[in-house]
Amino acid sequence: MNLSHGEIDGMDVAKAVRRVVPGDPETVRDRVMVPARSLWRRAWTRRGIDITSSMTTKSCLVVAPHPDDETLGCAVAILRKRAAGTPVTVVIVSDGSRGEPATLPPAELIEMRKAETRRACALLDVGESDVLFLGFPDAELTDQVDAVATRLGELIGTLAPEQILAPTSCEGHPDHDATNEAVRRAVAATGFRGQVLEYTVWFWTHWPWTLGYGSAGWSAQRLFVQPLHRLRERRPLLVDATDLRARQRRALAEHATQVGPGDTGSDDAAVTGALLATLQSPYEVYVAAGALRHLDFDRPWRPGPGTSRRP
């Protein structure tokens, strides 16, 4: 995920993930927006379809753009699979060298984030040999889509997973969107016939799930009408997180270069905002592959502004 990545479209991540500063206007805003987003998410999940049983039994390839995305987006599914003895392989696409707020030299940060990921995955019951690092340059995946797709295609052929978990196509973060596209191309190239589901990380930060985050003005259409469209048009796929969120928070805390030391569930945690509010939800949320493509951000591999999209 890169919790403080500077190239997320229209988003100053320092505002989304930072220490709470009493009286700070942006903090006050977040104190309103985060609960509001949680209410919309709760309304959406009330329409959801529980896939916990089927999720638990499918061998899986988790594709994460950055170290920590596997924990933020898929920890509950991973824990349920591993508790049932189901094989899980986690592949980290980028090298994490541009992750902030860490100030280490890139080579040192890469190795530290690998170690963090191995420790986090160990807490999710994924062994070191099942955590793979592709090492593509962080913040440059948009230019590496074909190369990433080729590597993922090789892994699909070798591992023959029953299921692939990838970030949504409308995350808004360039590396996340590029990873989704690479998975899509790898699936097409290999003729993969298993299930592809999309998990949600930055998705939750677009006032809930509307086009033009960071570029569209605040209006009644954006505030209310578009979220109502989202509630009606798709039913999310839910994995029961009962009794698993604490383990997820402990795993996330291992990514100390990104979230800071300590218990990420505490009131004085080093991180805050919509990204971590999802860890309070009773469900981990997925959508079918391509289900939210009409919300995609413009990218070099996609049609331009003329693309037909619903509000």
C-alpha cells in the first residue's frame, strides 16, 4: 500500500495517515469523515453476500502491490484459509523502496520491508517460503505492467492456485491500479479458469466510492447520489472477521516502517484515517473481478476521458 505514498491521485496521504493533532482542522475533518465512511460501508455490507465458507477452501495467490497490502487487504481471508490448511502464496510486486515515512536509504529500506513482510505473514500463518518478492521499482509499476503480468503468469502456471486476490481496479493508487491490470493480463494470457476476486485498500478513501476523488467538487450528487448508486448496483462479497482483527492488527504492526511501532488498535496509534477504520469492520470486503471497473481512474492502458461510466 505504501501508507504515505506521495503519488496517490488527488490525495495528500499525510492528511489521511498521520498522528492525531488535537485542534488540527484536517484532523477534525477526519473525525467526521471516517465515521461517515464507516456508516456507508456498514450499509453496503448489509447487502453483502457471505463467502466465508468458499473463501476458506480455495488455494490462493495473493498479489500485493507493496509490502503491507497483503495484511491490510487480505489478512482475514489468509487466516481463515491457513486455519483450514489451505495453501496460500503471497507475492509482493514492488520493492517498497519509496515507502514513507521511513527515511532509510532505498537498499536498506527494501531489505527491512522484506523482513517486516515475512514477520507479518508469519503472524498470518504463511511460511517464509510462501512469501515471494518480485522486486519491481516502487512507484513505477505503471510502466511495468507487461513485465509484472509475465512474472505473475509464470507463478500462476507453477502454483496453479484455485483463486487469485488482487487490488480493485479503481483503487486510485497508480501502483495498485497497475497491479490489477497486470493480474488481468496474466489471467488472460494463461487461460486461468479459477476465481479472481478484488480486495479493497485505497478504495475506502474515495468519499465512499465515487468518481473524481481529489478533482471533483463537493456537491449533493457526489455526497449522496453517487454513494446511493454504489449501494444499489453491486453486492459486496464478505468474509467473516470475527476474532481475527486483533491478529490482523498485530501483523500490521510488524510493518513498522509504515505504521510506526506499537499497537495499531490503540487510541494513540501512529496512524489513523479511513485506511485503518476498516480494521474495525466485522467483515473483510471483496468484489468480483471487474465489478467496479466503471469507477476506474484514467490510466495509460485504459481508454481516455471518453470512456462511458455511470455516476
